[in-house]
Amino acid sequence: MAERTVLLMGLRGSGKSTIGREFAAASGRTFIDLDQLTLDRLGTESVAEAWTRFGESAFRAAEREELDRVLRSRPSGRTVVALGGGTPTAPGADDLIRGAVASGCVAALYLRARPDTLRARLAASDHSDRPSLTGAGTLAEVEQVFNARDELYRELASSVIETDNLDEAGVVAAIEAVVGA
């Protein structure tokens, strides 16, 4: 079977970008950060700036357009794409992901962590460039966002990788076990 493009999805703090870069480097793949492509499309420096200037719905529309563009470009199986945390919730993005997975050319991996793990990771990092999704604040809203998105992420995923008890090397190894090195 030909190598599949790897889509990494999960909530903020799940490690999509960090792990995506590490896995891409370790396996000789190209890394694409969908958040960065979306910011480039909108001409902004951060997600918070994009939301302030254009609003969430315009950001989600741009995010979906960038996902469609990446998937239509038919990236080789030597590509890892870190989705934005909310990409699967953008109108129509779920259908794009389902179609890509059904084609057999894409593996969608859900890097899943419990809310307490995500909150601890976020507390240890700079998340000031990310807007609150609920108005409760980035750390306070983790459980609410997890509860709202977990089922969708599970439904879209080819595989779910539980990351709570894994360090970065462990998550990379788990991805390699699913898609190959």
C-alpha cells in the first residue's frame, strides 16, 4: 500500500504541531501547519488577531478552504498535516476529512488527551495567541471544549492515540506504529 498523508487532529495542547514536526523530521516527511496556512491566507500573525479582525466564522471558512486546498494538492504520503484544533468543526471540513480517509490516501489520527492533561500542558505553555472559544478563558474552557468535540474527533479518526501517559517520543512512536516510519 502506498504511504498515506497523515492528518493530526486534537484539542489545544494535544501536540499536533510539536509532534507533527517531530514525526515529519524523524520519518523524512514534509510538515504542514494548517493554522499557519490559514493565518497566511488572512494576512494575520495569530489566531487571536484573525478572530478580532475577521471573526470566528471567517477564520473557520478560511481554515476549511486551506484544508481543501491541501487535500486537493494531493500531497504525497510523505506529508504530515497538523490541523487546527477546531478545523474538524469548520463547516464542511468534516466531510473533507471523511472523504480523504475514505480514499485510502489519508490517515487521520486523533491525538487524544484528557482535559486535566490538556489543561496542564496549556498552563505550561504560552497560549496568549489563542482566543477563548467559550468566553471562559483558555484553561477554564478545556473540559467544555473537550466534551463538545471528542465524539466528532473519534468519528473522523482512522486511529485514536491516547497521549496522557506518553512523552513526545512515545507519541511519535505510536504514530509510527500506526502509519509506519
